[in-house]
Amino acid sequence: MASVAEQQQLKKEQLLASLGQLLAGQSLDIQAAAILAVGNLNVLTCATLMEREVDVRRAAVMQLVQQATAAAGLLSAKEYIMQPLPRMPRRTSDRASSSMTQPRHARTFDGIEEMPGFVNKVNEFVHRLPEGPKKYNKLVYRATATQGEPEVMLNGAADESYVQACLIRAVEGVSEVAADLGIGTEYIDGGSGRSASFTDMLVRKCGTSVYADASRLVLGVFEVKGSWQLKLDGNMSLQAALADENLGPSVAKVIQQAYGDAVMDEAPLLLVSNWHTTFLFSRRLDDVRNKTLQVSQWAWDSTDVPPLGAFLYVLHRAHQLWHNDAKQQLPRAGVPVTPRSGYEVQLGSRQVQLGTHFDCSSMCLSSSSNRRVFKGLVDGSPAALKTFNVKDHYAMSAFVAEASAYVMLRAKWGVCMPKLLALGRLPHSGVPVLALSLGEPLSTQLLKQHGTAAKACLKGLHKAGFAHGDVRASNFLLIDGKVVVCDLETCCAADEQACDQDLDRLDCLLNSSS
């Protein structure tokens, strides 16, 4: 028969096993585990029996949590943030990337200066992080990694999307730590209309973003490049790279792209990374007309700053900027516009140059992964600004198709289609834009009320030699009491079959039960 000591030891082992199952989501009986653990701890001196029971239970739970989590290899916030990041295999093939920095747009900043005290501020911030409790899983980049084996990246082709995926994996946990510390900002990918620009990732105020406030929550834009696009490593400063006659032009284009996105989103912070090297840029808040950027010292290979610590510090800084209303100090319209000669659009043999002033408000009317429609101004008058992702080949093809349709159908502006107010690229970001007269999209129910006008609108387009190709309720607008059809990027030659398909689709909408 087991002795009392052996029975107590067995009970402790059973309790630890039970708590391990609890932490793994296999049990919900934490109260039972705490009560049973009370008998294995020294009785605390308390003023009352109730206080004694509460303290003993709390001590029992904390002891079991610490023992079980230590065995499971979980990390405290400080331990998690101090993790080193592995090196990513550099791509050796010479194939072209489908997503390259666009060199054709003069999105200029005035200059770059050093960000004062960045390294010390990050290290001081990390030093103050809590040592417990241990609740964060260790970052592992290879499922087959064994204990004691160096962590390595999956050996894939280092496309930009691959670099972005690895960065998202790294900052997911940083956002979790930030939330636990009461920091109200997060890292998130830039898709699904979360931003006015088409940047890769974002630093955002935590909260649900809807189309109408696509850029309201954005505090930082995050541009991701492969090492073949941003050919930097931890041994070269940004200033040295910009001064290098071979590296300088390509590095400057990356910063220009990030700067244009930051202006578009009225974001005070910019991040640029190729995984091996990351830089934080800060816009000047004292004068939006000052286009000088401050840049941090920050690289994976440097031992001066823990990379995850720097990412967490950026969220902390963004959180402070939000509470200081930094976005209110960075209106897009207040930034000096890059000379208009930098923005041109090629439409066949015809070049259309931007000759008007655009201003996007934060009101996003509709959004997809590669298109956005904003309520904005053209020379001070309300307009719908339809923007296209300059890095997406399908979006650019759609832009050229729709712009060409408007150029060739001038006689139909305001008759069966919106008026084209301007055509070009947005200042600062270089994003292609169609500025159209502003209208109200029709619901299916409203379309039924205006069925005769909608059919006449389509027939007018057909008579001009074009079929629409994508007839749906949301592609009809009500402008000054007149029904017009929009989204002409799918227009095609108006043969009999294409025209019949347009009208058949409209009849289906008008006769639907919804």
C-alpha cells in the first residue's frame, strides 16, 4: 500500500496532468483542480476563513499554471518578444516577379533623416514587459522542427507574397501580446478594402472596418518587398543604400511607393521590409507640407534591437498617435502635390494627362481586393473616384478597358452613362483613377421601379456600338433623376448575341421575386 507521501505525490501528478488537459482545451473543470490542489499546499495565514480559502485557491491555481505551462514550453510576453527570427532563404532564380515596384510615377518625399533614440526606446520598452504569466506559443516556422534544432523557414521561392506570409506569421503573435497589454492597435493584411491605398499590410486601430471608413483606422502602411526587389541586408544603412548608384534608384522607388500609400491613407507611420531588413518611417506631424521622413535603425541581423520587440513598439507608438489624433494633422489635400507631369495614362496611341485636382475623402462607397470607389472632389466638386490597384495586372486591364470606353463614348456622357470628369493618376500614390459624376446605386427593388429607363439606357449603349457585359442592379445609378449604367470595364462590341444577353439579364432582374 502506498504511503501518505506517495499518495500526495500521485495526487499532485494527477492534478498537473488534469491542468495540462485543461490548458489544451480538453477539460473545463478548473474549479475542481483548484480545490483538490488546496490540500497539497501550506495553509496561508489569513484574517478570516473566507480570505484563507480564496488565497489558497488562487495560489493553487497559479502554482499549477506555472508548472504546467513551463512543461508545455509556453512563453511570457517578454520571452515571446525576445525570440530571434530565422533567416529566410534568398531566391536564386532570375524569373521576373508578377508584383514589382512601379517605377513610372514621381511620388517624391523631400528627404530622410535619422529617427532619434529608436534603439534605446525599443530596448527600454521591451525591458518593461511582464515576465509572466506564460501563455504564448513559441514561433515555429517548420512543422518538423525538433527540440534543439535551429528554426528555419520553409524553403519556398521567395516571392513577395511568401515574404508577406512570413511577416504576417511573425506579427500575429505581436498583435496578441499588444492586445493583452492594453495596446489598441494591430497588424493586419491590407486586403478586403481595409485601406484607401493598395498596400500589403497595415497598422490599424483595433476595430471593425467597413467600407465607409476604409482608411479611418489606418495608422501605418506596410510595404513588403522580396530581397531581389529591395536588395538590402543588415550591414548597410538606408542612407548608404540611397547613395549607392546601383541600389539607390530601386530603394528610393520602394520608399516612394510606401510614402504615396501613407499620404493616401493619411497614415503617420510607414514600414518597409524585405524580411532581412525592416525600416520604420515617420511622417512629420508638425507640418503636413514637410515631406521629410524620419527613419529608424532596424534589421533582423542586428543584435541592437529584438525584431518582435520593434514590431511591438511600433504598435505602442501607433496607439499613442491615435490618442493624439495624429490623423487629423495629416490631410491628403494639405500635402504638396508632385508635379502633374509625373502622372500619365497610356490609352492605345492616345496619352491622357491629369489636368485636375483630386481629393479623396475617407468615405469609401465600394471596395474589392483591387478596386475602390471613393466619394471625393474634382476641382472642388463632388465626384465618385474609382481607383485601381496599380500592382494588379487584371485591375490595370480593367482600368484601360473602362477608360477607353469612356473616351470613345463621349456623346453618351450624362445620357446613358455617368460623365467622365477626369482621368489620370492620384497625386502622391500614382494610383489610376476615373473621376465620374456622383450617383446613387440602385437596389433590385429600385431598379424595378425604373425598369423602363434602365432598358432604354442599355439600348442607348447598344446603339453606340457597345454591350455592357455585366448587367446587375448595382451597376445602375440614379444621377439627377436619370438612370445611367456604370462599371464599363466589361464592355464589348455590340453584336446581336451580346446585346440580347444584356437585355435578358435585365429582364431576369426586373422579374425576380427579391
